[in-house]
Amino acid sequence: MSSTTMAPPKRPEIKTALPGPKGQDIIKADAQFVTPSYPRPSFMLVAERAQGVWIEDVDGNIFLDCNAGVAVCSTGHCHPEVVAAIQKQAAEMIHMCGTDYYYRHMPQLAQKLDEIVPVPAPTRTHFANSGTEAVETALKLAMHATGREKFIAFFNSFHGRTLGSLSLTSSRAAQRRGFRRQALDVVHVPYPNEFRNPFNAADCGDGGAGQGALTWIEERLFKTTTPPDEVAGIVVEVVQGEGGYVPAPRNFLEGLRRICDLHGIMLIVDEVQSGMGRTGKMFASDHFDLKPDIVCIAKGIGSGLPLGVCVARADLMDWKPGAHASTFGGNPVCIAAALKTIELLEGGLVRNSAEVGNYLKSELENLKRKYDCIGDVRGLGLMIGVEFVADRTSNKPAPELRDRVEAACFERGLVILGAGTNTIRWSPPLILTKENVDVGVEIFDQAIAASL
């Protein structure tokens, strides 16, 4: 890499110990001045610049990025067309506060979202700055629209860390420790993980884990602690993100839609990590023909710029001025990046996510056949989880092995990240090529062998 751009390498290039001397200085300063609450992994990447699927650290080491800033850099790092759109908009107008004034960018993006989201049109959009803010919007909207206060969410879910969305989040105890009672009335249900079915055979019948979860809601919750006529919304990830990249069964999602229709409950789908082409379709909901009432979007929508949106049926988003707003939400520079991102996604990157994702999944399944410590390979598009176990006879989770593999990949120049207790997520930029996959899987193979 040069100081601003790079000729993309074919493989990672590790030139120093990791982290290198410059990186160690930055980590030391970070420890002194930055909050220690960030959940950083054991390996220490100190990034300096990035282009496409490649990251260069401050010491000149080059890594193949198969995490994309946790599924954010959907079009790759610093895509030239996204950069140009940002630069052009920044030269014209950076901020104007859409809560008080009008500008073309907000309705322009909202109209485009009306065309592509799984929520039935007509829709309206509220603009925020992050995924957790989009979820907070959805919670307030559901309460406003229904006059109810209770919510149903799922164990191992992640919906954000602000107090409202934290009431939904249940992927790790560390996210809740120290914050006392949850802010909202939320009850959690086991998520229908087909690899680790948490339900008994009687509850599942012939419908597997999906039917088990529906039985839990209708036969336990609704008949004991949570009357359906008091539930404002059911909040679900079609593919659990921080929970381990676990896709939901079709019958479960269809059942949630039926339950919500029957009882006047809002079906809120969190597509923060799974949306914007990540799964090989524009939204994970599209794989299942799922039609939510409200959808939450962030991460990949802005190719790295902070933008969150909550899109809902227009008849629901009829609240009055002042009910909910955000000073920075709908920033024109972020929207310019989002419009260009969507153009690139529709222009071929969603298709690439599906095609290269299938290739990556097949290569990872080959490794599963090679290693008894890989219990499951699952996912859609370029949102794939590899779950590590002691062996496939016991399927006992192997979190320590997962952590060793994650670190060994980094040492060899591959950036991936854990999810759940014992899964590694693959969430690369959607520009990833089959050649990149070959390099990444080769390193992954070496890392597993070195970690056993």
C-alpha cells in the first residue's frame, strides 16, 4: 500500500511481530485514554488504511479482511464510487438537521427503501445513526401504534446496547452486567437453532426447532405470563448475528407472521447485520418471503458511514411531530454513501454475495469433512458461521479452540471474528472473489491444524 491507495496483493503480507512497534504504541495510548468497555478480541489489529478486501496496519502488515468491520463495509473498503459520492456531497453540504429542515436526500433514500425493503409498501422511514438507534425507533413505534408495552425476543439475540435495545439483547451476560433491571418488559424465548435444538420432542412435533419455538410462545407464554393482547412486538433476527450466525427455519418465521396477524402484534425484523445484500439477497427476509411490519437496517447500508434506518408500514408510522427525531440521523453525506451503496448492490454485489457465498460455504464444508472439530457450517450468502466442537460425537462447544483458531488466522494475515461462544463468523466485503476465498480458506485450514 502507498500512503493513500494500494495495488491489491494476492495474499496477506506479514512483516513484523503482531502487533508491530507502532501498533504497540497506539494500543498503549488507547489503554490510557479510551474506554475499556469495547469487547475487543484477543488479537490486536491496529489498522491504518484499507482498500477493497485488504487492510494495512500501522506497521505495514497486510491482511485479507473477511470481517468487513463486522459486516459494515459491504462494498469493500473505500470503494472508489462510494468515496467519490462522499467527497462530492461533503463539498456541497455536510449537515442541515433533517428534524428541522428539508433536503432532497432524505426522501430520495426513503423512496428507494420503499422499493427494496421486505415491508409491504407504502412505507415510511425514520433516519438514525446506528443499528441500536434503529431498534429503539422500532420499539417506540410499536408501543405507539399498539398502545401496548410488552415485547418478545429470543435468547442469544443481539439488538444493541442502549437501554431499550439492551432489554432485547441476550447474547452475553457481559452486555447486561452492572445495569440492573432491564428498561422494557421483555420476555425471551429460546431461538430455534436446528443444530442445537433447545426444545423437547413433544413441543417440536414434526416441525423441528421452528415448531418448538412457536409452541413455546403460544402454549407457554401466551397462557401464563404474557397475554398476547398485551404484546406490542416480537423482535427477531432472521439470521442471528452475535448469537453465532444461525439462520431461522422457514416454518418458524411463517409462524411468527401468523401469530402477529392473529393478535395484532407488530413483527419487527432486525436486519442490521443480515441486510443490504449480506445473505445473497437484499434482505435475509427475502429468502423466506417474510413480510415484517417494521424492519431495522444499519451496518452495510452506508459502506462504513454511520447510518441506521427504521422502515415501517406507512399506516403505523403516523406519529405526530416531536414523537421521535435525531439531530444527525439522515445526514446528507451518509445518505449519499447509502444511495451509491444500494446502486452497487443492485448492480451486481448482491449476486456476487450469493455466488461467492455458495463457493465459500462449500469450501468450508470440505474442511468440516476434514476436521472432526467443526460441528456445523451454516449461513446464507456471505454470512457464514463455522461452529467449533470438541468432536462431532459429543458436539460439546469448544470456545477455547475457536479462540485459538481466530488468533492463528490473524497471525497468518486473515481477519475473521468470533460470534456466539464457539463460532467463527465469515462476513467479508461483498466484493470478495473466489480467488480470495481460496486464500482465506487455505489460511483457515492452516490455523485449525495449528490450533489442535
